[in-house]
Amino acid sequence: MAKRYRPVDRDQRFLLAPDMREWLPEDHLVWFLLDVLAELDTTALHQRPRRRDQAPATGSAAGRAGYDPDMLLGLLIYAYVCGYQSSRRVERLCHTDVAFRVLCAGDIPDHTVIARFRAAHQQAFTGLFAQVLRLCARAGLGQVGTVAIDGSKFAGNASIAANHDRDWFARQATERTAAAAGTDAEEDRAAQLRLDRGEDPSSGGSSGGDQVPERWSGTGSAGGPAGDRRARIRACLEELDAAHGAVSAELATRHANAEARLAARRAGLERMRAEQQDKIDRWRTGWANHRARPTFYLAPQGAEPVAVEQAARVHRAEHAVTKAQQALAAAEHALTEARTGARTGASAANRVPKRNLSDPDSRLMTSKRGWVQGYNAQFAITADQLVLATTVTQNPVDTTAFEPMLAAAVAAARDIATLARPDEPLGEHGGIALVLADAGYASDTNLTVPGPDRLIALGKTRDQHRDARERPAHGDPPAGATARQVMDHRLRTPEGHTAYKRRGATVEPGIGNIKKLLPAITRRGLPAATAEITLAALAHNLRKLFTAGPATT
């Protein structure tokens, strides 16, 4: 029985529709992205550089007209929405993918044009992010009643093996300076020999008259890989010298805190011993009174309390004192090393300040998957998982990022509130009623800094759930309680416990979706990393706006 198939004729012409509007369905993301680009103010992208020796960031070959910045922006945003960061891959997709081909309208830019466009306009991504956020607010998104703040470590474009201390950078700078001086001396001797023979000293050899000027070559000190590496070595060395004083001050503060902590632990141990001894004395006194006057004094209940040295609470207090003593000894050792310059001990390498040669702005950070060389990205996300604000820090600890992120979230909420509710009075915090954060942000400063109401965890989630279940709290916190005691009381109330449980469902999915779009930072430097995280957050919000379009309509 003969089989009938659809004919396969690759020689047929006009297999694709001659109209690009028929290449993709009407509800495709590309058409939505083009409509959004028409709404954005991209004036900053159309400004040409004023320096004569600087080529336009959107230009192609010399003498040709530049590419439309709006088209390049659309390519870049759509690439990040699809999870692509490589400019070479974007160029290949413009040849093979219909959606990318529609975006560039068949005029495929070179990967260098795309990369230079992204690098030249990284400052403009912050304003574009705010504009997309306003479009989301006009569509009804942005439920800012509850906002969650959290950070995540992003691996950078740097190698962990490229971390070195000050001694290594100083040695490299000395060796490279000596090598450059030796090369100069050798070239001077060769020129002198040619002069002695009556030859033109500028002819022949590496110093010939046809040599490319140093400012255009790739080997001079002002450009090229060698010059860039020397500049990075000098920058890292200067930064480590400047950080030495800050490290010493930090170690001194840590030593003072360790001394105060040890004094508090010793006072707590003495208090535990006194309380246990008082319990024993009261039990013995009670039995003595009962034996003297059994009809007047009742016998104490239970067995005699254990001796002071055998009490479990005393053992725990002694263990706390031992740990505090060890912490103080480690702090004293680290402070001595910093002041004398000597570095000994197994953990000395972790205490010595280091910088990365491939990306000096990146830092060594710990994450759930181990150590990474990268950055700490901070996000403020609304209840409907819209990124309200974002920033990138070099500090692996989240504590210092809470206050600036809180201010950025309030500013963004006030900005979108004027669009979403123009007839209503603008609230003090832009409509933010509650801010949620995990234990990484717990500090007395963050608990009391002015701003919206907040719930900040004080420990691990499992411990917090257990305390809310086994020791629930009700009503207002006790009078005279500290900021941490007030927060602990609120987290143990049924209302506070229920409200904080929404933190994970608010911020974690948003960060997870952004990491799908941007698994790692591909560019180097803190400004470039910030621009890339902002672009990924913009793509995330744009995709949320696209998927929520039918519902909001």
C-alpha cells in the first residue's frame, strides 16, 4: 500500500511569507516587546559620543550608518528574556531564529556591535527598568502591600584561583617593572649599536620606522592585554594598601566585642551557679524547718537539686564561656598578625585580604553550592513577584544592604503609586505596609531604622516555627523590651507567624526565575554587574507583564 506524504521541496521559492507579520503568531512575545519599546523613552540611547576618536556604540563598519538603538535594545532584552547573554549567540540566533530575525528586520548586527551597545549604555538600564515598572503599574501589577527583601550570590566572570594577597601583587609589580626596564635597556643598546655602525637607529628590529604608534598598538602600557594586566595589578595593590587600615580597625572592633562577650558569658556562668546554689539552700532550709516544726512547715516537693557542678544549665554556661575564650584568643591572634604583618595558622589565608586579578571588583563569597567568586545581588519583590528594586554589592553579608534596599523599595513604590492610584493621596511609604526579611538582615539598626513596618527573622526558620508552636505569644510585647525581644515576641504571635510565612513564597520564586534568565554574571566590574542584574530584572518584569496581559485586560 503506497504511503502519501506532504511534499518536501527545498527548491521552492517564497516558502516564507513575504510579510514579516505573518512569520510569528499575533500573541508572540516579540510583537508585545515591540509595542513596549514604542512606549519607552530611549532618548539616552540615541546620544552620539562627542570624542572624535570614539566610534559610535551602535555603529557597524566605517562609513556606514549606525544600527537603530531601539532595535539593538529589543534584541538585548529579548535575548535576556530567553536566557541568552552571549553576543555571539545572539548574532547566530539572528541567522537561524525567526523571532530574532523579526526583531532585527533581517539586518543582522555583528556580535561586537551588540557587545559594545550593552557596554556603552549600561547606565541607561536603570531608567529603562523604572519605565517598565511604571508600565506594569499601569497594567495593574505591583501589589506593594507586602514586600520581601532578599539577596542571592551570583558567580562572576572570574576565577577563584586568581585571588591573591598584597605580597603577590607587590612581587608581580616589581617583576613586571624590572622586565619592562630590561626590555627598554636592550632596545637602547641595539639602537646605540646601529648608530655606531653608521646606520639609522630607527630602522630595523622591533623599533623600526614602520612600527605602529604605541597608543594604537596592543603592547604599550596604555593598551592591550599586557597594559591592562599591569593596570589591574597596580589597582589591586593600591586597593589592598588602602584596605589594610580598615581591616585592622575591623579586627580591633572584633577583639573588643569578643572581650565584652566573654565578660557577659562569665557573668552568666556566675549567675547560673548562684541560682543553682540558692535552689539547693532553699531546699535544705525547707527540710530543716519541716523537721523542726512539721505541723507548721510543709516538706519541699521533689528530690534534692543536683550539685552546682553537675547542673545541666551550669554545664551549658561553662561551654559558652569556653567558646567565648576561644573566640577571644582567635581575635587576639588575628589582631596581632594584622599589626605585625606575620601570618600563621591554618585559617590565616582566609583572614588575609585578597583581590581577584581577573575581576578586581568581585569577591569570594559562600553560597548554598559552595564558594563562588562573584557578587551579592539584592532584590525587593512584591507579593505578585514583581521586582521593585535591585542593587549589587561586594559585601557577602546582607545586613548592610537592608537600609538602602528599603529606601529604594519605598521610592519605587511611591513612583508607581502615582500612576496606579492618581486620585488617592500618596502614602508615606508608597503603600508598603509590611517588609519581610530573613535572619541575614537581623541587626539592631535594621530593626529600628525609620521606614515601613517589618518582620525580620532572628534565627533559622525551623527554630522560628517551633517557637511559634511551642511558646506562642499574644498581645503587645512586654514593656521595656529591646528591639530583638519585641521582634521575637511579634514572630511568635499567630498574626506575625502567618505574615512571615509569606516571605519564602514572595521572594524566592522571583529570584529563582531571575537566575534562570541570568545563571551567572558575564561581564566584569561592579558597574557592569549592576547593569546586567538590572537588565535581567527588567526582562523578568517584562515577562510578568506579558503573561499577565490577558488577565489585566
